[in-house]
Amino acid sequence: MQHIRATLLKESSDKKYEILPSGRIKALRSFGNVKEGDVGGFVESESNLSHKGNCWVYENARVSQNAQVYDDAQVYGDAQVTGLARVYGEAEVRQGAYVDGAAQVYGEAWVIGSASVRDNAKVSRGAIVDGEATIGSEATITDFAMVHGNAEVFGRAVIHGHAQVYGNAQVYGHSAVSGTSKIFGKGKVYGESRVFSGEVDFDWVEEERLNNEAIGADLYPEDYE
């Protein structure tokens, strides 16, 4: 009997929050920037937010369905994380951003503004998705790349390095944009295109390149897992 009681007490002490009748979370202990007694955002169940690490859901943000937030990830403002999405590492989802499907946001990445990350897309390694940008399908945004404005990245496209995609630009297919490239305006990069320097603000012919250098290897999302 004492062993059962000790086990229950340990499990209780391991929990860092409780779910209030309203669906909001309330901190049971202090950790990270959260103080004991702080009331946070909304979760549907304890499977949505880990009791480990410094992860937290703030303000009016919501984590629902089978989505998971863990490690030191943070969800702020009116952001929503839902479906089978995962937000982890030191990632942040802020303001009115939306992450759903089986999307993953991790590794100090930020999804902010009214941006959305959907389907099986991944945003990682310091990348930023902002504004009303949409990342979908199996696209990957990584390594400090930025996608903002009304830009769309989908298919199996990869944006990495310090590349930027913004305005009403679209990047899709099996294309890759890297280095100091900027895709903006109504620029489109698609097919098997590889853009690793320069700027594109027009329709880019399928399988064209900005210069004659070999990129060295095809870049697909699995290279950045």
C-alpha cells in the first residue's frame, strides 16, 4: 500500500501542469519562464503537452487533437497546433500561426504571423515562416531560410541556407533554393530546378538553373530529417 502511494505521489510531483475545466493549463511548479500558478493556453489532453522540458502553451494558443508539443518548444498568442503535428526542440509557433496535418516544426525554427505549415511539411534549424506564407505537401524549410509574405512552398521543394522566398512567389515540385537566393514578386521555381544564387521574380522555366555550376547532389527533404 505504501509503495502504491509513493508511486502516485511521484507521478503527481512529475507533472508540471494541470488542465482546468476551461481547458486551459495551470502550472503546478516553476520551470523555464513559467512560474507556479501561471495559467496558460488550451490543450485537449495531457498528450498534447509534455510534462518534461520547458515546453509551454501561452495566452490563447491551442494544441488539440493528436498534436504534440515537447522539449523546450513554445506556442504563443492565438496560434494553433492540431492534427498530428509536432512542435519540439526549441521551436516557437506565435501570433496567429497554424500548424496541422503531420507537419513538424523543430530546431529553433519559428512559425509566426498568420503563416501555416501543413501536411507533411517540415520547418527546422532556425528557419522562419512568417506573414501569410503557406508551407505544405512534403516541403522542407531549414538552415535559417526565410519564407514570408504570401509565398507558397509545396511539393517536395527544399528551401535552405539563408535563402528567402517572399511576396507572391511559389516554389514547388522537386526544386531546391539555397545560398543567398531570393525568390520574390510573382517568381516561380518548380520542376527539378536548383537555384543557389541570385534573384528570381519571374516564372522560372522547368529544369533551368541560374548558372552552370553543378550543385553537387539532389536535395530532397529526407536529407534534412
